[in-house]
Amino acid sequence: MKYLCNIFFLFVVSVSLNAQLQKAYWYFGYNVGLDFTSGNPAIDTNGMVETMEGCTSISDEYGNLLFYSDGQKVYDRTHNIMQNGQGLNGHSSSTSSAVILPKPNDCNLYYLFTIDARERRQKGIQYNIIDMSLNGGMGAVLEKNIEIPINGIQQGYEKLAAISNSDKTGYWIVTHFEGNFYAFSIDEHGIDLNPIISPSTIGSEKFIGYLKASPDGSKLGMGMFSSANNENAGYLSVYDFDTETGIVSNETILYEPTTTPGNYYGIEFSPNGNLLYATNIILGNTLKVYIEQYNLTAPSIINSKYIVSLNAHYGALQLALDGKIYNSGHQDSSSKYIGAIKNPDVAYNPGTGEVPSYDRKYIDLSPYITQMTPSFGLPTFLNNYFRVSINVNGLSIDEEQLYCSGNTLDFNYCYQGGEIESVHWNFGDGQESTEMYPQHNYSEPGTYTVTLTLIVDGEEHIRTFEITITGPPNVEQMSDLEVCLDEGESYTFNLDEINVGNASDIVTFHLSQEEAENNENPQTAYTTDETTTIWVRIEDENGCFVLRTFDLIINNTPEFSIDEMVEICLGNSITIEVQTAVENTVKWYNGEFDEIPFFVGMSYTTPELNQTTTYWIEAQAGECISERQRLIIMVNQLPTIESLAADPVCIGSSSELSVATNGITVNWYENEFDTNPVFTGNPFITPPLNSSVTFYAEAVSTENCNSERIPVEAFVIDEIIPQFEQIEPVCYGQEFTLPNQSINGITGNWTPVANNTVTTTYTFHPDEELCSTQEITMTIEVVETPELYLPEEEIISCVAQPVTITVSSTGEIINWYTSEFSGSPIHTGNTYSIELTVTTTFWLESQTGSCTSERKPITVTVYPTPEMQELEDILICEGTSYEFTAPEGFDYYEWTDQYGNIISTGPNIVFTEEGLYKLIAGINAIPCPIFRDLEVSFSTAPAITEIKTTENTLTISVSGNGPFEYSLNNIFWQSSPVFTNLQSGIYYVYVRDIKGCGSSSKQAGIIGVPNFISPNGDGRNDTWQIRGIEAYPNSRLQIFDRYGKQFVDKVLQTNYEWDGKYNGQSLPSGSYWYILTLENGDRISGHINLRN
């Protein structure tokens, strides 16, 4: 059944597929319904159950409701009683009256287990079988009230837990009865009535209450509620459960009857399985209902107890799809609610203050007060839903798998629970598939182990089963039968005489594949005058069969036609087509009586023949052969041909080509393989030619035989173009000569005559020579001598300071030299930037091409720079000024600030602001001033803004420029504001400016809180005192016991000692908690161990 594929894309819910949507619908109490398919609970008014306690329901893996029950009636998804769904032996006052389990390996069947109430234990545990494929998909109860005895007797009551086994191939049904746990295994074979028995120390018969498994099945929690005589003497216990063996072990009793009353009814684990929750119901004149939390990871589970609520509902606890644990209870008031633990994975943590949160009125049923009323119970579910059911060709793998080889098998499965991430089939014959629903064909008989591996929600699930493949018979392909008939004759074939298969096989002959497959209309003899296909069915004793075919072939004596003689030219071949029916076979022989043909086919292409040849031909249809006919191929000789040399011609002229031949004419072609000639005749006058060309000629004889094609060359002399090297530009008045012969040997003359005063274009005229007529031009540039222009004013510079010299000219470039006659320039360009230490003269010339001006000198006069030492930076403390005098020996001074403003023109200046100042000083006789920078910086006194402390660390925050040094008690100084490894107590903090601009100090303290007090008068730890608190006036101290009762609430101004008393009375030994709230809002908390 492939309903997975059919509905996968049609139903979308807001919770994930691995959220166990089988638990999506709850129907409990009196007509109460909750719908969790959207992720949040929605009230459903369709519920039909009316029960005080136990109930159950199940949906498919997409959250679609299937059916539900109170253990006495079964309701389908339309909320009508299911077919045969009444008279079940659960009880409305049984804690876990019913629970539903999907039957392993079958996606249609379900088990509905019931258990009796304590008052009527004789019905015990029973189960019912429901088939959801019946009644139009509404389901029907197939069998009901099937007994599961305990110790050979039908007995048991109240407690029923359903747990998936270790490999998700089945389940455990667990109950507790008279001091023992009984775990019944359920797998694809059914229910094992021999339970695994595990002992328990709790053995009273008067208890009701839930037995629950953790989400992963590794833990069991059990509540015991003693309602007899209004006693408060129940039990609460937790166990380890082995999902592979069914063994219950490691009993931990969290509560047993003591002077403190206790009755435990509702049980549930947190989603992560680390926490156990239970409802504790204290009977009496005033009913009290607590919800308690136990941390299963704590070193002492019993001491981890935390009371989540002092006012819970009197009833069950159940984990829902939204991760919350819901609490129901019997309610008589006009306002009816369902409570919820909203964050059940949160463990009570007194250090951080984290606690689980319970809302007694989380779901308000008041608007539906006339329609529904909650009671003690909530639905009982399987801890984890998963099953896979495989079938082959629609046959369940629980049935015998026997098939014939060669048949295509459909491998199918349905599954419930979780999201499939990958599928892998191993068919046991070396073939595999990752398709969801593959098809496979076994080629050989045998027994094969098939393995299906599914990865679902990250877990691997493996299912294996065996499949047997047999037959079909191994029969070779059959040979055709042939006869030869004259036109109009027919023939009868006796089919019964044909031997095929083994002696035990049943062999029949048929006229079509369909008849053979269905074994219809068998033939024993068949008469025909045309070729017919016979289908043969060979079937073995296992019913496996194979089909084979053969043909009854009717051949007629063939006829054909062909020419008696054909002619070809020497060295050619010819293709001969024989005219006959396409189904006939044509055979070619070299002799009239040869037995073996040299060729078979209707069309034969001869080899290249050099002499007249005779062939003999016959046609054959099956075994029918015609008479042989003769074919003569006459071979004619080819004409001779020889090329005659042609004279060369110039470009644009025609050439006369001719050949010597004994043929009657000549065909001329442009290409060796062209089919259409460009000319026929001898000789051939070509069209005008621009280059040498090869034509091809063939001679034709009177028998129309062509000679071989031969190349005939037409030679054309190319135009010769004179070539010259370009003459470089010449300077004005420079002599030059025009050459009278080109590089490639062409002579001639130039016009006009050479001229060295102006740029001129000259033309070369070739002499009259063969195939050379083109004139050539050349332009020779005459270049003017460039002029150089130097500055008239004196050029001066300071020592080691850059100077830029700029000149101009009419030439292309300017070259700079160190002397009038030096060879290589030191610089090229209109400007030259350089640093000089002495007065220097450069020589310059202007250049265009190879033409240069005369060299001219230019001198740079270099002056020395006055000397002054570097100025030292100045530090000014905030609120002061500084007067500074520049060094003497200069004729003028100029001070500027960082913005370029002139603030003084003398050597003296007063600084009142920080910044970067510049000084320019110089001597009138020297045009080179000196430049100096002076930085003025400010510093401020430190101010302590904040002191932060931890258990042994003190950190100082300071305002001011810095850098600063820090000290405790003015002893040792350091650059870091953080002091570590300190003892608790009072400290004096000092901070000073390293530059000497002031200091600051302040008192601080590190709080030290002891965790022990022993007020027994022995002089040791008689009081509890906080060290360093005097540095934090207005701090609030609160002290509580572990139940939240407050004993101290005091605002501290100085030190405070607590003597372990409250209202003058000594408090009992135990753990107490303190909260110290500082004036700035910081909180310090911890525990105090009080020992008297």
C-alpha cells in the first residue's frame, strides 16, 4: 500500500514529521477534546468518551485522527462507535484503562490493550485487534477481549505502560502487579504470553496511579496512590528499563510512607528525559495537590526534589507535542481548566534562579462548561511510534514468498513514525536500489535474503526477509522450419513431433503471444501457404513458464531478370542490380557450375576490371533456387594523353594550353575532381590570368572512355614592385642622394631633383622592363635647427633643498650635460629638479630628430642654511601656561599655530593651548630660513569614576588623559587598573598621573561571604558575617530556607553578624540561601550550611 506517496504532499501541519503526530488528538474526561495538529492545543468539541480516568487515542503520522477509546468503547474518526467497537473490558476507573499499539509489519492492524480497575481485577490485561482497512477506511474490531494471563491467572489492574523495543521492530507492554513488573513482548509474530518478570519492593494491592516510560524508554516512573480509608501512604519510584531485554532494574524509591503524607498519581518525564514530574495528592479535610520535580541527573535524586506548584489539579500529567506537560483533574466548580508545565526541560537551579513554570489555568474550558468536564485521567500513549510493513507484489512478507525468475517484482512498504531521510534496498543477488518503491527481476532461481534499510530521523532501521525464486524452464531459442512450394501450393506442419523442454514440462503451441501466455487455443498441426510465427509455451511443475517462438517459413521458387552483357572502360568497376523480390537471396558465381558463391546480394559492385569478365547468377528463396544466368562485362581500352609545355605570360594575359592524344576530343577542368568541364577541344585558350594556374585535361575515346586526368600548367609572371629603404629626416642644408636602383634590382629615375631646404615627395619611374610598371613615391623630411631659451634672472637655492629649473625651446627635447663637451646627457626634459650643496653650472642643448642647437650654460647659486638645534616638546598641566624663548642669533622670527595663523614675530611666546606649533627663523643676508616644529601637550589630574569588585578581583575606572599608575593602600604601584588574587576586606585605592599632574584616592571593599555557620557556642563560626560590606552601605540582605521561607530581611549600613536564629529561636540544621542586593542593583547569592 503506497498511501505514503499519495498523501505526503496533501497534508501539511505546523509541527515536524518527527513530532510523533500519532499523539495529535486527545479525548478524555467527559467529552473533553484537544487538537495539537497546529502545534498549539485547540479545543475539540467532538469527543465522545466519558470516563473518570484511563483513555487513549491514535492518529496517523501526519496527524489525521484514526480512532480513540476509553477501554470500553472504540470511536472512529467521525466520532461514531467503530464497527464491533463495544463491550471491551477496560474500566472508566482504571488509571490506564487502554493504550493503542500499531501492529508491527502491518500498516492496517492495531492492538488495543485494556486493563481492569483495582476494584475489579479479574478482567486483568486483554487486547483487541482493529483493522483500519475495513468499513471504508473507518476500521472495525476484528477480535476483542483476548486474555493475557499473569502467572496463569487472568488478573491485573490500573497500571499499563507501552514502550518501543530497542530496534523499533516491536514493543513492550509493562504492568506492575503484587510486587513484580511483568513485561510482555510484541513483535511481528504477535504477543508473547511469557512475560519478563522483574522484582520490586513495592507490593501492596491497594494502590492506583500511573506507570510511565521516559521518551527514549530507558526509564520507568511509577506513582502509588492509596485511597483506602483516606490514607496518605503512597509511593513514588523510578527505575531503569532495558528496551532490548524488557528487564526493570535499579529501583529508586523517592517517597515511601512516613510521617509526612504523600500519595502519587500523575507521572510524566520531561521531553529530554532528565526530569521526573509527579502529582502528590494529600487527602484530608483540605485537599492539597502538589506537582513535584526530581532531577534524574542529580547526585541525589531524592534530594533534588522541587515543588513546582502547591495548587495543581487532582489528576494526571501527560507530555504533549508542543513540549509542555499538561495536568488534568476532577473539577466541580463552574470554572474548568487544564494546567500546564510550560518549560518542563528546565531543572530547578537555586544558584541561577531558574525554575519550571506551571500555569494552573493554561487552557480555559469554561466557555464549554455545558459540553465537557475534565476528570482525573489523560490519554495513555506509546512512548515512540514507528513501524514498517513490507510486501512483494501485494503479498505481505509474513506469507511465503515464491516467484518465478524473470518476472518483474514490485517491492513496496508502508511506514509510520518519523521522516524518512534515505532508503536502501539490498535484493540479495548483488543488486541494490535507493528508490522508494523499486521493481526488481531475479535472473536465477534460489532463495535470497532481502534487506531494507531506512534512515528515519537520523536513526537506522533494518528489516530483512527471504524470497524464493524458482524456474522458469531453461529452453534454448527454437529453430525455424522451412519448405519450398510452387505458386498456389500449401503445406501442413505436424507440431506435436517437435521436441522441446524436459520430459516433465508441459509444451503447447499457439498462434499469438496472448494465447501462449493464457494457454489458450493450442495447436497440434498447422496448414499454411504463407510464412507464420508459432508461439511455444513450456511450463514446469511449479507453474513457471517461458515463451519461445519459431517461424514456419514458406518459400516460392524465385524469379529474377538481368542484362546479358554490359560495357565498361578499362580500370573501372560497375554496380549490377538484379531485379527480384526483396525477400529472395541472390548468389554470384565465377563459373556456371561453381558450388560456393563469391558474393551474395541483389546489388554487386565489381572490382576495377582490366579485361572482359563473365559472371553466373542465381536467386534463392529459402531452399528454393532458380536457374543460373550468364552476365558478360565487356572492358574497352582508354585513350592516351600527354601534356605539352606552354609559354609563360604576364599578369592579365591569356595562355594557350594543349595536349597530345589519340582520343576524339579533350575535356578541360579547373579541378582534378570537377564533373563539368570549362572547355572541350584542343588547344585551350585560357581567360586572362592574374597568377599561375593548373588546369586538368582528359581525353575521350569513341567508346566514350575517358583517359586519366593530367595537370597542365599555365605560368604567369607576377608584377615586380620596386622596394626602397626610407631615407631618415635630414637637417636643413644637409646633402643627401636618391638611389637609382631598388633593393630588388629595378632601375629607374626620380622626379623632382633632390632639395635639402624643404620637405619634398619624390616619385620613382621604373625603366621599361618585363612585368614591372608600378611607380613608387618617397617623402624626405627637412628639419629646421631648434632654438634654446634660458631664464634671464639668477637661479638660487639653499643647501640640500630641492630646486626646480625650467627652460624652453622650439625642439622636441632638451638635453642637460655637466660640461660643454660631455657625451651623454644627465637629464632630458624642459624642467630639472635637484638638490645641490654647491653652486653648479649645467650645459643645455635642444634637439629635434638628429638636429641639435648649440650648447648654452645655466648656473644655480647655492647658499648655506643657518643652524639651530631641534626644539624639545612641552608638557603643560591643565590650568597653567608656559613661556618659551627661541634660540638667539637670527634677524627675524615667525611663529604659527596648527591652523597656519601667525601668533608671534619675535623669539618669545606664551603657550596656553596644546597643539603642534611651527617656527621660521632667518638671517637677512642669507635667503635660506630655518624651520622647526614644537609640540605642546596637556595632561589632567585623574578622577576615580567607578570601582568594580568580584570574589577576588578589583577593577578601577578613571577619567582623565593619562597615562596613570595604580596602587592599593599606597604601597606598590602598577600600570594596570586590575588587581587580582585579593582577600576580602577594605582597601584604599590610589591613582596618579605619570606626568605629575595630580592624583586621586577612594575607599573600596571586596565582599567575602562564608558558607558555614555553627552557632553552638564553641567560639568557632558561632556567627555568620559578611566581610567588606562596610564599603557598600544601603545593601539589602535576605536569608531563606530551601522552601522559600524568609528569616532575615535587613538593609545594612555597616557590618552585620547573624547568629542563626529567627525570632530568638535557633533554626534547625540544614541548607539556607542568601541574596545580597547592593545599592547599584547588583545581586550576590549562595547557600549557607547551618550546623548546630
